[in-house]
Amino acid sequence: MAGFVVVMLWEFSSALAPGLIGGGFLFAIFILNRDRIDARRSITVIAFTSFLVGIFLAVMAH
């Protein structure tokens, strides 16, 4: 459940934050670090989730 909340906060912050400062990526890393998940794991989770979102959008657009 905590992962779902982090992803929803990430999506919301990426809608608000400009892409020049990293969009929601930096906010998601901050949120995961606040939940005591180390930086390597949080970056891996966010990168993997971004990859899955990209695949989903590519499949749905096709």
C-alpha cells in the first residue's frame, strides 16, 4: 500500500513540477528516502516504474 501512495504522489508531483528540475522523479526519491528506503533502491524503483509506464503508454497507443 505504501508503494501505491508513493507512485500516486509521484504522478501528482510530476504533473505540477516542470521537467527542467526533474519533474516528479526528484520528489519520488525524496519521499522514498523519507520512508527510510536507501537512495539506490529508491532510484531503482522509480526507474523501473517509469519503464513500466512507458511500456503501458506504448502498448495502449498502438
